[in-house]
Amino acid sequence: MLELIDQINKIYRAIDQQIEVLQQASGLQCPSGCGKCCENPQVETTVLEVLPLALELVQRDEAEYWLEQAAHANHSGVCIFYQPDHLVAGNGRCGVYAWRPSLCRLFGFASITNKHGQSELAACKIHKQTMPEVLATLPIELAPNFSDYSMQLRNLNPDQSDLLPINTAMAIAINKVGLLRDYQDY
Ligand code: SF4
């Protein structure tokens, strides 16, 4: 399990590095404090992708607390790790930023392949509104590709790669990691 989590983290580092290069080349940034993408109640991820986060929570002895939060949210809705800024609508922060899954890293910065076989940015609505000139000149070849990274992650363990609501995936991952820790079998 620890080896698998290392491999997931390596892919996350590659995503982050590629996004940094894209940001430096293009100037594409999220508006300060924006949390709109996290306010979507339909964010999905896989159990595999939240294993690093589950391990972190188990090691912090917070597994029980977060399992209760997920149950309280009925394992659905807005991500339980989102911390809204109650003073500014649409603003907020991720409470587990370093451990977030690939969609949360790639959203607004990744390319998809369109029906003509060409790469295009899967641009975020807020980026389209606030920086159309940056999007117009963005070097798309530098953008990480959603499908490439999804495939790399899926190939690590296809059995844990079905898309689920993020709070459901988290609860399953915490239970998996917690169980393995109980049996000293990471
Ligand atoms: S893990 Fe973090 S970035 Fe992803 S939806 Fe939850 S709060 Fe937002």
C-alpha cells in the first residue's frame, strides 16, 4: 500500500510541475481566494486517488472524525474538506491542499482532446470570464492532459479507479487504510 501511495504521489508531483511550467509561460492563475470549483456538489474522484489523503488522516488520528463528517454529509454533496470564506461568496480554501486528488489539481489547467483530435484547454468558467486574453494565447502543448494522467493513475490499480462522489471515495479510502494499519499491513 505504501508503495502504491508513493507512485500516486509521484504522478501528483508530475502534474504540479507541469502546471507550474504552464503558469509561468502563460500567466494563467486562479483569482485569489476563489473556491468556486470546490463548491460544486458533484466533484468526483476515485478511491485510489485519495489514498494519500486517507493515509495522512489515519496518521494524524483524524480518521474517525472525517468518517463522521462524510456520514453526516451522507457521503455526497460539497467536499467535506472545503472551508468556505463566509465573508466573500464563492471564496474558500481546500483544507487538504497538498493531498488533493488529480481533478482538483488539473481543473482549469488541463487539456482534453476534442473531436477533431486536437488538444484544447478544458477551461474553467471563471478563467474564461476573468482572463480571456491569457486563454487566447496559452501554449496548449504545455498543458497537462486529463486523459493521460487519468490513465496513468488508473493503471496503478484499475480495481480502485471507478469514479465516485468525493466524500464517498474518501470514506472508502479511510476505511481501507485504517484497516490495513490495524493489521500492521500497509
Ligand atoms: S479536496 Fe480540496 S480542492 Fe478538492 S474538492 Fe475538496 S476542498 Fe476542493
